[in-house]
Amino acid sequence: MVQIGTPIRFLIILLAVHSHLLAGATRLQNDSTSSTPVPSSQIELKTYVESSRVPLNRPVIFHVELSWIGDMSRYDIEPIPLPVLTNLTMEGSGSAYRLDPLKENSYRSVKSFTYQFRPLSLGMAYIDGLTIKYTDSQTGKTDALYSQRMMIEIVDPLPENSSGVTRSLIYLALLTIFSLTIFYFVIRYIQKRRAKKKLPVLPRVSPAAEYLKQLSQEIDPKGTNLNEMTNRLLKLFREFLQKEFSLSPGAAAGKEVCNYLAEKGLTDETLQPIRKMFEEAEVVIFGGREIQPDDFSRFYTIVENFLENRKDVWEAEHTQ
């Protein structure tokens, strides 16, 4: 019986190993992540959902990531079309940009787009593949990347935690706090208005003059931590552009900022040093490169000259 049992046990072990390998292959085929592998020097597309099983009362989060090694402005990405949806409806979307440091002072540029979809009913839902077109600014070549179709299972909704009574009490407390806050600010407004009648009217100052003052007080061109100073300098400059030109806070890349200012009528001669400053500063802030004192002094002078020019324009318009 020992001689007969040993081959049988060996056969059972082989069958168990075969089943394990087959299950692993099945999991790989059902993976919810889709990517287009390309050489590291070229653009790469990655799409995925945060979960392949989503309750009916929870959103489906879908991510699209484009990345490449090199400058953020190398590839011009055409607007991404909304994918064809099955058993889903669009609720919102957003985008972000970042630079991931790599070895030998290089970095990877990443543009990511996030979509939020609402399930319509129980069962299977699908996000059809995307076609994303782009242009290489170095070669002028236009090409496209393609993603695979995503499959999501919509399952039973999760129970809601808060009851109607609890929500009513919370709303009542918030309403009370809101009413008291309004009453407080109305009283403060009346008091300040009465006080202002006794004060002399001060001359109006241009936004550029205000930021020139902040520049001289908050930014030290001879400071020791120049990387931190560079970050503060660009933050102050972006705040001024938001106030002066209604620049959107979501304009992350320097190229987007310069394109927006060009649409507002600024000449290429004016924007050329600003564009160059953003390109070099993004490598310092996101790429981890140490900035040299001469480069920081040049950044400081570019921002200072731009503010002086806008101050002169404002004064010329308000003294006529």
C-alpha cells in the first residue's frame, strides 16, 4: 500500500500546483488597471479604477495618468474626450500636475485626470477605452495612445450611518450658529462704518505697488535657503497674477500661466523672461535641484521689473 499511495499523493500535489497557477492567470486577466507600455523616454498612458466592485450608493473613481521623462512642456495633450459609459453617469472631474524626481538630476512629468461616475443600477458597468492624442513639441510629431475597456461590478448599496433625527439636530445647530454669526458681523459692520466716517480717505494704491512692498519685505535675494525663497517668490507672483489678471488658482504649470497672460494681451517680449523663469524654477521646486545665487537674483529681478511695469500702467490709467 505504501508503493501505491506515493504516486497518488504526487499526482494530487501536481493538480494543486496547476490550479494555483491557473487562478493566478485569471486574476491577471481581470486586473482593473490598463496601461500602454512604451520606452521610458516617451510618453506613457495608465488608466485604472480605484475599485472594480462598487456599491450602488458610492461613486466610481476613474484615473487617467500621462507621464514621461523630461520637461512638463514637451508634450501638448489634446483635450481628453469623455469615455462612452454603460450603467454610469458623469458627476465630476479634475486634473493635477506633478514632477517626480529620478536619479542623476532627471525627473518624470506626470499629468493626471480623475473622473467621478455615479452608478445607475445593480449589475455590470463599463468605461470604454480612450483615444488620447498628443504632439511632441521637440519633433512636431502627432500620435495617439489607447486605453483598454474597464469593467466594474455594481453591488448592493451600503447602509447609511446617520439617521433623520441626528441630521435634523445637526442642521438646527448649524442654523443657530449661522444666525449668531450673521448677527455678530452685522453689529461689527455698523460699528466700523460709524468709525470710518471719522477717518480721512486714504489714496488708493495699485495691486502692483502692494506686492512690490511685500516683495521687499518677505523675499531676501541674499538669503541662505534659496530653494525656499524661490518657492515663496513664485507663490507671491502667482497671487499677484490672480488679483491682477484673474488667473485661475488651478493653473499649475508655468506654460499654462504664460499662455493665459498672452490671451490677456501681454506681448511675447514681456512674457519671454517669465516663461524662462517658470521652466527653471519648476525644476528647482519639483526636481530637487539646488538653485544658484545668480539664478535666484535673476528670478527676483524678473518679478520686480514686471511689478514695476504693471504699477506704471495702473498709475497711467488712474491719473487721466
